[in-house]
Amino acid sequence: MKSMTVAVALLVFFGLRALAQQMPASQPQSAPNMMAMHHDHDHASGAPISYADLKDTVSRLERARQATAKYQDARIAEADGYQAIGPDVPGMGIHYVLSARRDGFDLEKPPILLYEKNSSAPGGYSLVGVSYLLTAAEGPDGQPVTSPFPKSLAVWHRHENICVLPDRSTPMGLSEGQCREKGGQFTAETQWMVHAWIWKDSPKGVFSDTNPSVR
């Protein structure tokens, strides 16, 4: 029953967001104006999304929740090869990155788990979301040409000039040479990345870059 409640809530959210993206902002419309507005939908901003796509997205996120439920205990994540990398960032928390390289997109094994500090949770951290990586060419819209989630819902991003030092810290502003001098691993540009806040709701949306409720 709890799973169904989450699924319904996500479906309602997706539907409302997709509708808001396709409807121009305006004052309440009279019946004739609403009928006229029907013919303008094809010109509204935002990629269209079908009901089938909405249901599929809810199903995918439910699968991701079920597969990562065990990682609500951060110690289990560590035993499975996830390591905390970088600082604790408000709005994003702490990134636990899977140390073993995996090729391709795996919905049920996200390469990054997102946690926030919680002294009452197992291992001292609460699981708040996951992050996926994707290798794909960039399309004319500035997004990957292929995406496992509808573009109306999930906006992917990339990071540049990332340095990870042996102590797993990520100092900002280092050049490739400076990073390597410190024994670090330098990445000029990351793969595509998207967050999915499937364990702690984000007021900015389930796929938002940051989650203001994560402290």
C-alpha cells in the first residue's frame, strides 16, 4: 500500500508539472478562451509527454527505490563498494560513489547515492536520493540525445575540471597539472548526470539539481 501511495503521488506530480510546462501562464480563462487555447498547445514550451511515459517513469523510480532500500543503512552501501567523496553540500548532501566502474545505464544500481547527516539513522546518515550517469552525445537542445527519463521531467547536467585527491576530497580551482601533482585524479568533463530525490521529497521536483530540504 505504501508503494502504491508513492507511485500515485509521483504520477500526480509528473502530470501537474507536465501540464504546467505545456500551458502558458495567464489569468483564469473563460470557456471560449479555453477552447481557443486548445489549438495553441503545440506551440507551448517544454517537450510533450505522454501518459505512458508518465507511468513508465513512476515504474522506473519505484524500481530504483526498491533496489536501493537496503542502502538506507550507509554501512551496507560501503560494504557494496560505495565511498563518500567530496564535501557535505547543503541541498545535495554527501555523494557516495560506487568505486567499481560500470558501463551503461543501470536503473537499479545507481553509481551515486546521496545522503544527509542524521545521528539517529543507521550509520549516521539518511539516504535522500540517487544520482545517475549517462554517456551520450549532446543534442541541439543541450541535452543527451538519448535519455532513460522524459526530457520534460529530467534535465541532465555535466561538471568540468573535477579533481579527486587520494583522501577523496574535491578541492575547487585546481588545474589538471596541479591536481596530478597532489596525486589526484582529474576529469576535464564528467558524464551526463541527473539527481533523483526518491528518498526525500524535493520542493523543486524529483529530478531537481538540488533539494532545499537536504541540510
